[in-house]
Amino acid sequence: MGKVTGFLEIDRQVHKYQPASDRIRHFREFTLPMSDKEVEKQAARCMDCGIPFCHGPTGCPIHNQIPDWNDLVYNGDWDNAIRNLHSTNNFPEFTGRICPAPCEEACTLNLEDIPVAIKTVEQAIADKAYETGHIRPYPPEKKTGKRVAVIGSGPAGMSAAQQLGRAGHDVHVYERESRPGGLMRYGIPDFKIEKHYIDRRIEQMQGEGVTFHCGVNVGVDKPVAELLAEHDAVLYCGGSETPRAAGIPGDDLGGVHDAMPYLVQQNRR
């Protein structure tokens, strides 16, 4: 929790945006970072709610310990907030930007007020981790001698590869596109998440011993049987680029295009 009476004293505040006159001139992120003190005040709004639905089954799907790191941020203990957040989330700089924040929908404050700005606090912790040098390669002390293949380099593939690598396995990630990141790179535009955030995590993982094989379409360029023969285990983490029909009258008319093929096409440029 943060400050027990914080939600009574402090109004919710989230990132501000660049003026529209500036936003129309580029395709990059347009959120303006908040100061540490502003973020600490927002973390203080986390109340002693008894049952923190924000990180239960109805809230965060990866069970981030939200009240814990809210309390740490409120008290200015950013180092331990960074450690706590990364204990449940490999890539909080991704989720802090693109997650739809079901944790905020589950926040108990919704009963009488407006929720804690959890997503804003999470992003601030993740960005602080890079600013302070916490994000660096953490190679395993011992190797197991086991070789593991991960098919797909989206969020699931990257998370699995990092955890397996840190457990001491020799991890090889196979990605059919020319660069790793999966739909996070090719399905999400830059104004939501710029691709250098992905690149710096890839560099960290490579520093930990994870090998990326891009431009390899498993089942086409590399037979599955060959992959199974070369590795002790294979983990399939492929995403889907198949568009989902809107199911409304007129969605089959000429000039109506699905978002997914368009986004992938634009992000490949």
C-alpha cells in the first residue's frame, strides 16, 4: 500500500501528452514523463484495501505485486521497487506502455473514487531501472549443458528465453522476421512503443547468452524434426497475424482493410 489516506488527499494524475500541433509532426511516443515526486504522490494513493484485487485473478494477469511497489515508490525506495517489479515481470517497460491495465479496472478505489494510476507508476519504475543502470546482462553462474529452442520472439518467446537462459540453458530463439520482437515490433505502432525499447532488451538477453536466429521460418526454412534433433526441448511461442473480422454490416466492402496486415506492413518499413 502507499499512504493510507493518500487517495483522500491526492487527485489521480497520469502522463500528459505533447500538444497536438507537435504530435502531428512525428510518429513517435508523445507522452511526457512525470517527475519522481509526482509519481511518488500517485503511488501514495494506493490504500490499505485489505484484498488487493489489482494483482489477483481479476487484475494483473502476471500477478505483479502492485501494492508492494506502490508503497516502495511512495517512500522513495526506487531500487527495491525496481527489484520487486522485475521479480514478476521480465519487461515492465513494455507492459507499462501497451498493457490495457486490467489492474486499474480491478482497483478497489473504483468503488468510491477513481483508481490508482498503476500503469503510470509501473512505466516510471521501468524507466528508472534503465536510468540507474539496473538493467544489464545477468548471465547464469552455471550452465546445465541443455539446449533449448524457442520458436517466436514476441513477449512470450522473449520472456521464456530470458528465464531459460538465466536458469543456465543454452537458448536459441528462432524468428521468421528479419528482427526479433514479434507482434510487439511488427503489430504495434511507434507512438505506443518505440522499437528501441525492444532493441535494448534484446541486447541484454544476448549479453546473457541467448542466441537469436532471425529470418528462419520453422517448418519452412528449418524442418521441425531437425529442430527437435538439435535441442533437448522446444518451446512454441508463435503469435497470430490473422485479422479478426469485425462482424458488422459493410466490413466486406471495397476499401475496408483489416488493421493487422496494415500494421505489420508499416512496421516492416
